[in-house]
Amino acid sequence: MNQWIVLNRRIVCIFSILTFALAAGCNKTSAPADIPVGEYGSMSGSEATFGQSTHKGIMLAIDEINGSGGVLGKQLRDINYDDQGSQDQAVTVVKKLIDQDGVCAVIGEVASSNSLAGGGVCQESQVPMISPSSTNPDVTKNRDYVFRVCFTDDFQGSVGAQFALKQGWKKVALLTCEDSDYSKKLSEFFKQTFEAGGGTIVASETYYRADKDDKSQLTRIAAATPDAVYLPGYYTNVVLILRQAREDIGLKVPFFGGDGWDSTDTLALGPIADGCYFTNHYSPDDQRPSVQQFIAAYKAKYNGELPDAMAITGYDAAKVLANSIKRANSIDPKAIRDAIAQTKDFPGAGGNITLDENRNARKPIVILEILGGKTKLADTIQP
């Protein structure tokens, strides 16, 4: 990137701080200067629950931080935009956060494709970004300004394969979303580990996110007589595919997938989803004090609503960012970036967070079973 652009942005940031200071000197009763942080996510569109849950987790964290005095004597101010689940829109809103709103850091996204798009802008602009829950390994690859507080798909896909082998599913069919970086990587890592463990992929079909009819793919999968179907994708497609598999094709074998399944829409399928499994970032059944305290605080703020995994990862991303600003003792983006990179044993709600040399968190993963419209903790695997 043109170094003059970076320099000009930092001059604007310094000028803003001086302006706040002068204003405070002239008016003793004025509110303290705040620290603008950016957020982008799918507040609308096909995966809207992802963006909405993440935002709720972020705001819970920011409210707690500000209620305890803020950071560097200032209040955090969340500036958020809806990217509508679109890569193009993700690029547009992240540019707006950086160029117009002057944020010192960005939190987002959930969908890996959108984090890849928005993260490219942050890297070029040299403004740090923390993804709460994008698991595709490429999100942080060769981007020293992009971080994540969740596990990656090489781990998640491998765990899914090991779980299948442990269940005795020797023959598995793959159903992969062709226009999702997240889904394709999960299938890739699953296949590697599953076949290395002696399993056989008996069918490999694809679908697209806009599809409304996947019965032809499901018919071919049923003909291959798999023991189970690995369906890595987002809940909007999972809901449609499970319903068609059960009601139209009569395919009754277990389906299982990744954290993209996590939504009340999936659980609302009722008996259709019973006996299905997915890997995830946390389980409400986890009795660790940090998890139960987070759940209690979230329910208190959001009228008894049970948080999903996107809420807890959003919460942890905001807490890591605030802690990094505090340790940097600065709102300079480069200083914040350096502090984020040094995050070690940070006590997140979902567990301690240490970022490795590739800016990824190595965290436990849970396997959840769907029963009666609820999730049940089936297993916890350490990284």
C-alpha cells in the first residue's frame, strides 16, 4: 500500500485525539473522548443469525468494558455495518469503517469468504482485524494484520473425520457447497483424515448457496448407501437439505457437519434433525464458571435468550481487542496489531486464548448431538 496513505491516516488519528483533548480543556463538562472500533457482519441476508448473534456478544463485552471504566480512560464505541452476507459488500463497509469512520481496529466476520474479502482491506490499510469465528485457514494466511479467536478448519475437519470413524461410519458421502470457501476447506480436511483412517468416500456431491432443490444430489447419495453424510455448510442450506433428505428422499442416515450448523433454525427442525451432529466452539452444557457466567450475563441482557457459539466468540473477540488496546497503551493501529499478536493465556469466556505465530487460536472443539430441538454435548476434543 502507498505509505503516504498510511501516514495520512495516522496523522488523522493523532489530529482527532488532539481535537478531543482541546475540547475537553475548553469544556470541563464534555463527555470523555471515545475509541471507535469497527464491526462488520451479516445482519441481514441468508446467514443473518450469525451477524446478529456476534453483534450481541460484542455489545455485551463492550457494555461490560465501558461499565468498568473503559480503556485508556475512554469509552469504546462500536461502529457496525451490515455486509448482507456479501463479499463485495464486506469490502465496501470495511473501507468505510477505515477511511470514513477512522476506526483503530475491526471485528468481523463469521463467514470465511467475507472475512477473506474484508481482511484484504484491513491488511492493505494496515488496520488490525479480529475474526470471531471464521475457520478457513486462509483467512489469516500471509496477513499479519488479521487474527482470529477460534479454531481452524484443518482441526475441525480432522475432528469430524475422527468422530465418524469412532462412530463406526466406514462409508461416508460428502455434500459440499461449491461457492463457500468454508465448506470446501472443511470437506478437503475431512476427506484427508477420513481416508487416512481407513474410511471410504462413497459419493461426493456439490450444491450452491442459492439452491432451493438438492433432491437430485441426495438421490445419488442415497444410491451409494452411505453410513452417514458429511454436510459442511451454513444453516440455511443445512435446513433445506435435511428436510428434503428426510421427507422427499427417505434418507435416514445421520448427517453431520461443522459450526455453520449452529442456529435456532437448525434446532427448529425438530425430529428431522434428531441424531445429527456438528462440531462447534462451545456447548451450553459446559459447566466451567467462565462459560456459565457468560451465559447468565447474556440471558440477563437479552431477555433470557440462550447464546449460540457466534455470540461467545464475538464476546471474546471484543474482550481480546480491548485488552490489546490497553496493553498497547495506544489507539495507533500498528501498536494494537503488535499487542494482539502477543496475546497469551487471555481468559476468554470460552477458554484461555493464546495466538500462535500464524495469528490463530488453538482452542478445544466440542461435538454436539441434536435431540428434541436441543443440543447435547457428545464430546470435547483438545487441540
